[in-house]
Amino acid sequence: MTPVLETERLLLRPPAARDGAASTVFLADYDIAKNTARVPYPYRRADADAFIADCAKKRKERSGYGFVIARKPDLYCLGVIGIHLEDGVFELGYWLGKPYWGAGYATEASIVVLRFAFGELCVEKITAGHMVDNPASGRVLAKLGFVQTGTEERHSNARGRTTLCHLCVVTRDGFEEHML
């Protein structure tokens, strides 16, 4: 079961059917979808429903833990964050609705997800990637202790092609050093 995680401003909880509408609206914005690898464009309600079902399946398999990022006190969906197994290592991914960019929500949510992964799941390292043309995501990862390990072409469903992606990794020790 995926726990509920909290920060001072945010509640991170498993995705539910009620989040489908907000996700569909946000991910219908190409500027958001293009910065992800897996999100299709245009994004439809059926895509949101499939994502929610996939999160539940991965939780049961213990191969992924997806969370809706909800702001307190209204608990409205601002975006999604999660970790999932990719080639035997957990990978961090997230997106936020455009109205919530630049407010520190991605960093705040990432911190509690990484604490969950390093603490509850006892993982030793987590990978992440960000599109070369999305330096804001790179800054979030750097704040968390991620270091760039290379660059490769990755397919983006929204873009319908491959694009350059910076690959990053953070170890438990690297994360803890950044959180001091």
C-alpha cells in the first residue's frame, strides 16, 4: 500500500478517480506533456484513468509508488510525482500544472518521496532524467543531490520523437548531505 506523505504545504496521496479531471486539464498543455517521457499528447481522460489504474497495479507489485501532489487545505491536484522500477533501480519522475511552476512544490514533494524511498524502501540510489530543454527540472534535481551521469536520447510520447535527456543519480548519502 502506498502511504500518504505530508509536508507543511502538501499532501501526497495515491491517485484516485477524482484526480482524473485535473490531470487531463494540466496534461492537455503541451508545455507540460513535452517534458515527460511517457505522457501522450493530446492527453485524454482515458489516459488519466489508465494511469490511475497502472499506479494501483504497481503499488500491489511494489514496483512503483505514484502520488498526487495536493496542496493543503483544499487538497486539489497540482501534479503527480512517483518512483518506479526501471531496469532494477527506482527512477523519480514528476510533473506540475503550469500555475504551480516556480513555487517550490516539485522540490518539496521530491524530498518526502526520496525520504520514503531511502527510508521505508531501503533503496541505495535513485535515478532521474530531465529533457535538455527543461533546465528548471535539472535545478530541482540538483537541489536534491542528484548528479548528472550522462546524456542520451530518450523517446518522448508527447513530442512523438526522441530528444536529448540528461541522466542523473542520487545516492542515499548524497541526498542526506544535501538535506543537512
